Amino acid sequence: MARAELRSTTGVAVLTATILASTIGFLDASVVGVAIPAIGSDFRAGVAELQWVVTGYLVTVAALLLVAGGLSDRYGRRRVLVVGLLITLVTSVLCALANSVGLLIAARVLQGAGGALTVPSSLALLNATLRPEDRARGIGLWAGLATLGMAIGPYAGGWLVDNASWQWLFLLNLPLIVAALLVLRRVPESVDLQHDGHLDVVGAILTAVGFGGIIYALTEGSANGWSRTPVVLAGVIGLLSVIVLFPLESRRRAPVIRLRLFQSRQFDAINVSTFLFYAALGGAGYILYLQLELQLGYSATAAGAALIPATIVFLLISPLSGALVARFGPRWPMAIGTALVGIAFLYLTALGPDSTYLTGLLPGNLLQGIGLGIAVTPLTAAVLAAVNDADLGEASAINNTVARIGGVAAIALLPALAGGAGMSLSETISASYRPAMIATALLSFAAAGVAAIFVSRAATVGTPRIAPPPPHGCIADCLTRTLESSR
């Protein structure tokens, strides 16, 4: 397939489709947080059920993300992207039409399958379609516009919750899906001709069952008690699936996870730091929205707008972080950035009903954006530097999955910090907000410590100029492939 120039019709089309697909993925993953109080009120749902409205999507994406890249390579990136968008379209409508919290959770789980197919295939398609000399610029444009979408999404979602209903939140992405499908008609198919055609189905099933079972046990046990039979059974099945997965993967021809990557101490340290850091980000992001709405009386619109400054600061600082990595290596920017986020979370522990926006929320939010801007680029660069060129895509996918699982696990354990089970959502937030924010700060400090001790100080080659947006992953996979092809 002939590579396209960025300014050509095909180049503009693939860039537009990629931006739309990534924005859709962010909306589905994140903006539902502003609607949780409204959903809970309408369905009289418990804490664990409301958590599953958020984490059901994230668990499915994390479980299927590793195998999604193989599907797009084998069957065609454009084709898999279209399938992912169609699944997202149908399941978004199902979410909006759900008349019980159980149906909403089921629709969100299915929606995660669309998300898992959409993001990696869209970024692989962008990389495969553009000519090598245009890829870095295309990715830079994508990253900047995707980050702007992160800033606008929560505000738009909150406005819909306040002025229409929470159901409309799930229809927010429909115009974007339709636009992406129309634009993709101008993008040629892209297939990896070197792909051997083998897919690790057993590994994919064990991954899904393992992650799903463990997260179910954490969520239900934290909210409703750890001794219940479904909790114990799900936890045991999940752990056994993960235990069986590792020896099985070592014998597979095309495994979901290449275990030899974990022979690198650098790679292991980066993923431990990633898990801790994104657990902090996921837990803090979830509880901050709820604290603003349930304890401080913010509307959904105001809550969505209140956290925008961190994203804007992140967007401004991220390009500068690449220069720091090129000069000092990834260790200290990672450590300093994650530590700053921890300090921001400590500051936000004092946020309460008597706090003002200018003194109670804004300083911590701005400091969080600074820390993210400093930390995320070196984290991505360190992942790329820790493995051989042939393993770049796999390493990026593993790191992305680790980040998502960290965020989901933190949200699942939130009720345990309240000190009891069976509380309402408002009671849980009231009791758990301060200990939860302290816990997220400690997780950030732990991530900083791992980075400072174990991550190499050596400067990396090909440091990305623009980092991926923080909680919403998968730009790293495209950056990975771009760096690989440029060597």
C-alpha cells in the first residue's frame, strides 16, 4: 500500500478518523463519572452497582486490549476499527435506553468491547497509512487535539446531565461515530502482511476471566463484604486464571503476553510505577467528581468544568517534558512529576463543603496538571527504551493495560476506605474522601520512589515530543510503531 502524505485527502481523512475515534474512547471511559449521582438517584442503585457503571467498560477494554492489536493486524485495521465503532454505536444506544442499573452495566461491558477494538486499531491505521516522514507531525496533531477533547468532554457531559438527562450523555458520541464512519470511506485498508495469522484465543479468554474475576471480587467485596460466596468464587477463579495464564503463555506460538519482556528489570519497574501512578489517577479522578457533586453541591456541569485546568496545564507542559527527558533521561522527570501529583492530592484532602474553588480546588488541580505534564512523557519514553525494537508494540500494549487495571482496581477498593459496607453513595464519599485522597497521594509517592530507584537515568532515543493524555491511553502504541519504523 502506498503511504499517504499528511496533507493529502487520505492523510487528512485518516488523521480526522483517528482523532474522532480517540475522542469517542475518552468520552465512553471517563465522562460518565459526572453522571453517577444522577444515575444512582434514578435507579436507587448501590455503591457497587454504580462503580460497575464506570468500571464495567474499563475492565472489558483492559481485558481485550492485548488481543485487539492482533485482530487488527490479521483482519485489517480499517475493518476492525469500523467494527469497533459499530459496536460502540449500538451499545451506546443500549446504555441510553437501559431501564435498570443491571441493563446499564451489561451495556457498558459490551461497550468496552467496542472501545478495545477502536483505539488500538485506529492508531495503528494512522501509523500504517501515513508516510514515515509525516508520522511524527500527524501524531503531534492527534495528541494535541485529543487532549483538547479531554478538556471539553466532562463539561459537555455535565451540561447534558443538568439540562437534559444522564441518558443523553451516552448519545454524546453518536455524531462522532457517524462522522468517523463517513470519513473512513476515504481511508484504504491496512493489513500486516507479515502477521502469521495465529491468535491466542485461550490466552485472551484467561486474560478476560482473570481480570474480570479479580475486579468483580474487589468491587463487590469492598462494597458489600468479602465473605459472600460470589465474591470468594469470583476472586478464586480470577486468580487461578491469571496463575494458569503465565505458564501457558510461555508455550504459545503467538501469545497475548510475551513473558520474556518481564526479564528486564527496567521494564518491570516502569510497569510497577505505571500501575501505582494510574491507580492514583483513577481513584482520585472518580472520587473528586463525586465529592464536588455530593458534598460541595456542584452541578454536573460545574464539576465537569472545575477540573479542566489540569488538562490545559498538561497540554502546555507535555512538549517541554520531552526536552527534559532528552537531557536528563526519564528517571527524575518521572519521579518528580509523580511526586508533584502526590503533593496535589495531599492538598486536595482538605477539600470540603466550606472550601472555595480558588483556594480549595484550583491550586491542587493546577499542580496535578504540572505533575502530569512532567511525568507522562518520560514514562512513555522509558517503556520504549526498556525493550528491543521488535517488542515495542507489545511493550506499549502491556504498559497501557497495566495503567487501565491500576485505575479500575483503585475505584473498586473505594468503599473499603469508608470503613464499612452497605452505605449509600453519599455516605461512602463522605466517609472515604479524605482517606481515599491520602491513599492516592501515597500511591503517587510510591510510584515516584520506584522510578527514582529502579528506572535508568540513561537518555532515551526518539523521545516523543508530545505525550499521551494521562488517564486515556493508547497513543503510546502509535508512538511506539512510529519510532520503530523510523529506525
